[in-house]
Amino acid sequence: LFAGETDFLKGVVAMDGLPEADRIEVCFAGRSNVGKSTLINALTGRKALARASNTPGRTQEVNFFTLGDSHYLVDLPGYGYANAPLPVVEKWQALLKRYLSGRQNLRRAFVLIDTRHGVKPVDHEIMALLDSAAVTFQVVMTKADKLRGTALDDILAQVRGELARHPAAFPELILTSSEKGEGIATLRATIADLV
Ligand code: GTP
Ligand code: MG
């Protein structure tokens, strides 16, 4: 699947702009700056396909990428702190929530958690929203190159404890580093296995 063509299709600012729900879709959600756009670039092997930056609030639209002729990858605006005016942020947050709870072809939501930070209250809220909408979600730990040893084990235990509270959670998490390429093959295989 990932050997095929990947392309940017469109950036969407309202639900009526979503492309037809005629492909298998996965999305990447998570706090601002967690590494969503960078992960899409690592998965597709295209350094600048999704726009990433160190400024939280970089991605401001729901961005659709085509993967082969069967899948969409969706890069979402971050939640939590963003370096943008409040009314603007509130507009993306509303769209994000509507998208996550109302997209019929969404097979799995990947919820990204920064390995250094673990699950925060805003992450819990998004997971609860996915529970209510019965959208299966799977946690992807990002920036694994930044933390090792018992500190990492403690965070993973915290995340697993959180997942046990969510009926829509897929029990296995995937540890990744877009920087080092760790976990990228596993995540690709997970996406390719969704039908
Ligand atoms: P928003 O669009 O603002 O919500 O952020 P995002 O989640 O898309 O984050 P983005 O991909 O733009 O990455 C944020 C910052 O984290 C950038 O400076 C990336 O280079 C850095 N980053 C992302 N993944 C990794 C990683 O695996 N390791 C390290 N060390 N840094 C990373
Ligand atoms: Mg982004």
C-alpha cells in the first residue's frame, strides 16, 4: 500500500467540504505539536507532504492525502494549546469534533501521545468523544527518541491505564519516532491491514 502514490488532495474547513466517503480512511489526532504531520511524512516517505513546524497550531485544516487508490490519510489540526487567535482555534476544534464523530468511512483514529507527556485531560476528552461515536482508536506514542528507560516505562503504564477506561480503545499502542524511523513499519502494516 505504501509503495504506491501518495498525494495531497485538499484541505477542508467545513463538513460540507469533505471528499466523498468512498475510500478506507484513517486520521491522526493529537495535541498541537505532538508530531501528526511529521508522522504522515515518515509514513509516506515524503519529507514535506504534510506541513510540520515547531509552532503549535501549524495544521489549521482537515487535510486529506490519497494513499494508493484505496485509502485516505487525514491530518487533523491539533487540540490543546495553539499559537493562533482563540475564535479561529474554536472553529477548528468544532470541525475536528464533528469530523471525528461523524465520518462514516473512518476505520480507525490514531490518537498521538507525546512520549514525554503521556495522556493529558484534553486527550482523555477526545478519547471519550471517540467512545461515544464508537470510532475505534489506537494510541501512537510519538518522539520515542526523546525518552528511554524507566521514565518511558512509567509513561507507557500511565497510557495503558488510561486505555483500559475506554471501550473504543484498541488495546495495543505503537511506539514511534518519526526522527529515527522507529515503529513506522509497524504503523504502516497496521494501516494496510484495515479493511
Ligand atoms: P500541529 O499541526 O500544530 O497540531 O502539530 P503536529 O502535531 O502536526 O506536529 P508537527 O508534525 O508539526 O511536529 C511538531 C514538532 O515536533 C516539529 O518540530 C517536529 O520536527 C517535531 N517532531 C515530530 N516528530 C518527532 C520525533 O519523532 N522526534 C523528535 N525528536 N521530534 C519530532
Ligand atoms: Mg500538523
